[in-house]
Amino acid sequence: MNSHFKEIRKEIESELKHVFNIQKDIPEKLLQSMSYSVFAGGKRLRPCLVVAGTEAVGGKRESAIPTAAAFELIHTYTLIHDDLPAMDDDDLRRGLPTNHIKFGEATAILAGDALLTLAFELLAEAPVNGSGIPAETRIKIVKIVANAVGAQGTVGGQEVDIESEGKDGDLETLEYIHTRKTGAMIIAAVKVGGLIGNASENEIASLVKYGENIGHAFQIVDDILDVTGNTDELGKSAGSDDARNKMTYPSLIGLDKSRELADMKIEEAVAVISTLKGNTKPLEELARFIGSRKH
């Protein structure tokens, strides 16, 4: 990522540290578990998308930072739970022992629960330009995020992913899984960013289409990297999808066609935001980053 995103990530890191610094009356082990996974590194893609979505429709970056931080808390919750023995049973995440390996399964589950609920607390109170988000907009944002991360989104996608292990796959089922498990929160991030920036309905529609395309591309690249990457580069166990007999794009259409499809989705994403009135360069660069990432 370029210096623009380094700046955004720095502001998001600062906001996350502030959020944890003001937490009170939390059991020490639980707080350590929550903090461990939040500050273990990561691309901060989803919060960057919130900010970039705001800027793309002419909004101010600082107005989106608190809400962006909430997206990172939610993403971290999904990673903690995804790594659990009952889910993907992974030992590594971002090059470190997974949360349940470090703190035990019960505390890891509770840490994920706590991060999810803390995120909604942030969404409900996130200020814009020094004042509160209008109540109507705040309610829209909370509903969008709840829908994206719930049974119709991330949770539902995870369930179908688990049910599909070891079974003959098809593209329809695979796209159902990834549209919800990965894509839903990516779409929500840019859509919420647009709402914070007071986007028009047409602008929101463009942001949603952009999010659909990069969400699709992100998961295709993720599937490719699980085949072609190594554990040190990925920061998690390479080949885990194949070991668990998971349905992936390479397993269904091959590596070459998977790469072609990812590239096509990136180009479609870039094209759809070209008419937005704000600074769309960050969204374009994020799309290119997704297509070229190595971990």
C-alpha cells in the first residue's frame, strides 16, 4: 500500500489504541485476549474501505475513522472464531499463535463476543466532524453492519462453508459462501463510508457494485494464495483449504482461470467508481492491492 493508506492505517491504529485505553472493568485475561488479536497486525482492509468510501463521495477522512475502527473489531472477531477447533482449527494467524492457542478456547470465544459487541457500541456513538452522526444515518449504519455480519451474511456463509467440507462443489455454492462470508462486510464497509460522506443513492449503488467486485476478487486471491503461498508469507498455515477438503476457486476452475476471474473483477470495480465526485484514487489503489497481494 502507498503512503496514503499508511496514513489511514496509522490513524486507525491510533483510534483502536484509544478505544482499548478507555475500557474499564474488564477481566484482565479477557482484555489481553481481545487486544492480542486486534493488535497482531493485519492489512486493516475493511476500515480503510470505510475511509476510502467516505472520501470517494467528497466526505472527510476524519469523520469516518471511529466507524472504521469498529469494522476492524468485527473483522478480528470473525478471525478469532474462524480459527477455533470447531471451525477451521488453525494454529497460526498473522504469523502468531491463534487466540485459542494462546489463551484457551473458552476465552477466545468470549474475546470474539466482546469485540463484536464493542464494535456496535462504537457504531452507535461514532462522531462525524465533531458532532454525532444524525440518528437516521446511525440507525442505517447499525442495520447494514448487523445484516452483513449476521446469519444472512458472515455467519450464514461460515455455516454453509462448514456444511460443504468434503462434498462435491459447484460455483453457485462457492459464490454463496464467499459473497456472505467475505464479501458482505467488504460491501458494508464502502457503503457505510458512503453514508458517512452523505452519498446520493446513485453513489451508494456504485460503491456497492465496487464492493461486490473487490469482495469477489479478494476471496479468489485468498484461495489462490492458499495453493501457491507458503506459511511464512501468509502468516497462517498454507494448504489448509486442501487439507480440509474445502471448496475453492482453484479446485473448481483451476489456477489460471481463477487468476483471470480475479483480474476481471478488479477491472470492473475500478470502472464502476470512475464517475464518483470525490477522490476515488484510494479505492482504485485498494482494488489493485487486493489483486496483487501476497498474504
